[in-house]
Amino acid sequence: MACKPAPDATQHVPGADAARGREAMARVGCGACHDIPGVWPKGRVGPPLTGFAHRSLIAGRLPNRPDILADFVRDAPRLVPGTAMPAMPLTEAEARDVAAALYEAGNG
Amino acid sequence: MGDALAGWPPPVLDPAGPYAGSVTTLAWILFAMGVLVTLVVVAALWIALFGGERLRARVGGTKAIWMAGIAFPVVVLTGLLIYGLTLTGNLTAPLRGDEMRVRVTGEMWWWRVAYLGRDGQTLMLDANELHIPVGQPVVLELETSDVIHSFWVPRLSGKLDMIPGRTNIMRIQADEPGIFGGQCAEYCGGPHALMGFVVVAHAPQDFARLMATRRRPRPAPVGEAAAGARLFETAGCAACHRVAGTSANGMAGPDLSFVGSRRSLGAGILPNNRGTMTGWIGDSQAIKPGNRMPAYPVLNANELRALAAYMDTLR
């Protein structure tokens, strides 16, 4: 699973590291709200992020592109006002790692 | 994982203070003796199976049985018992009486923390996290309000059960500032495995500053947090949770007076930030199935955000 290429070249996140992204997700606790393959726990407040590479939209609003996804996981309220998802304590580099990890995550 | 949860499970045999130190030393000595005795027994077995006739006769002789089978264990085990009791004497030595005291009460599946005064009066309530100054013993009065739990912070001391109707005394001490993970070590039903604990050891002046900050009245929350504070009262959170200095005085669930400053959420299992707080309030049952806080699917995004913002101000 770890070496599976992103199904779409447009979802490649240059310089990002999916393994570091998974660590960052565990460190900030993304699993408290989301079901993400390989991440504990399996929260239900937010949508499951399984098969995220095949999702067309982020939060039902934004095109699913790496740069937008990296911005969104770091500061969701700025891009989608009114969302329950708060800004998360991630650096820009970590957010890109998280985006890479989400694209790499399978269907759990 | 957050800093409080790094290195899970809590490392054993890595003492950070004198009480864990004596337990660790004893553990290594018992382990070494166990290895030695195992080697001798295996050697004797090997001789009995494959040794020459004379050697075999000696291993099976009356003298060998008296010496190695009776005298040796009696001498070694008696010596170990005396040594072990002497070594771990610091765990049971009489108290000086002027130690900092904290009552920790096991609950299904979290820990109630009460900082006590000299006369045993409650000075401050908290939950799931304990702050101590370094370099001095802290006396814990371990109790339970339901089933048997076991308090275990491996780097600071051994394990001690929390038994209904009893108060068990444990000492902990950290020699350096740091964060030390703990875990309930006696199966207590349902999410027992998700019943963690965090001890934070501070330099004495930092500890004094923290306690002084906590005693100061808090400014009223503003903006989103103010909306969260109102919701906390109206949505019924206050029926189970207490927030010092407000009318919220529920005692069924963890005290939230300082929840915003906690390293972890859900009793030592999740990092604590607005995101995890949102997920916990919205549906803690998905995170820690069976815990006694219900899921709140009735709360909308604005309400969840407001509550998380309010929790963040409780420091």
C-alpha cells in the first residue's frame, strides 16, 4: 500500500512524504473525527477519508487538488467558512505530507 | 500522537525517580537470578540426559538433591527476600507528613484528581492529568468509586490497585521535568485499555506559577468561546461536568476547569486540540466505545466549534 502510486498525476504532492503525513495525522488526532486507513481512532463526526484520491471535491466545495487540500487540512475555516473542522496545528510542510498521505490512503 | 502520548505504551524499566528506581533495580536482579537458575537447571538436565555415568550419578545423588534442591533455594530466596524488602523500603517508609498530597480516584474509565491541603481539604479538582514539582515525593491517595482499577505510571513508581472502600498510599517522584504516561493496569471493563493518565513534572518555580495561574479568576470568555460557554449551560454539559468559577458543577464526569491546558483528551488517549475536542464532543463513542459520555449528533457545526473554543479557554 505504501508504494502505491497516486492514481492521478495531478495528485502528486512534490517533496511531500506520506509516511511523515501519517505520523502527523496521528500526532494531531485527525482520527478523532475521520475514518482514515491506518490512523486510530475512527471518528464519525467528519466524513470518512477512505479512497480520498478518487474524491472529486474537498468538503463538498473545493476541487480536490494537492495545493488546495494542503491548505484545507491546515486551515479549513478560511476555505470553507462555517465548517466544523477547525484550523489544525500543522506546519505548511506537514500539511503537504498529510495531503500526500490522504492521496495514498486506500479504502481501509 | 501528542507529546503526552509519545512513546506509548509507557516505557517500563526506564525509571525517572527513586521509587521507580528501586522497583526497576529489583526487577533486573530478579531477572538476572532467574536467568542464572534457568541456566543451572538446564545444565543439570543436560547432564542427566547426556552426561557420563559418574556425572549422572552425582546429579541424582542424595547430597545433590539436599544441596541444590533444598539448601540453595532456601538460602537464595531468603537472601532475595531480605534484599528486596530493604531495597524497596522507600516505597513503604513512614511519611514525613509535609509531602504534597493528591487524591486520585479511579472511575470507569478516567481518573478524578483532587489536590489536597495539609488537613486533607480539597484545594483544586482536575482529571486525567497530574502536575507535580520535581525532586520531592508526592503522596497519592488512591481510591476508586466503582470497580478495581490499578494506578501505574511506570517511570515514576510501581503499580498499586485502587480498591473499593480502601485508600491505598503510593509515592511518586520525578527527578527531572518531563511528561510521564500512565495506564490503568487492572481490567476494569469496556474501554479499560483506553484509560490512560498523564503526569507532568515541573521545576518547582514553574509548578508554583502554574498553580497560582489556576487559582486566579479567569476573564469571561469572549466571541465564539462566549457562545460556547452559554451553550455549555443550556445543552446540559454542566449536568455532568464542573467548571470552577461558573455555575457548572456536575461531578459525574471529568472536571473541565483546566481542560484547555491538558496534554491529552479522553483520559490520555488523544492529543488535545480544537479538532480532537470537536470530534470528542460530537461523538466520543466512536473514539472510546462504551464511555459514559453520549454522542451529541444534535449539535451543529457552529455549536461544536463554539464548545471547542470555550474548552480551549479553560486553562
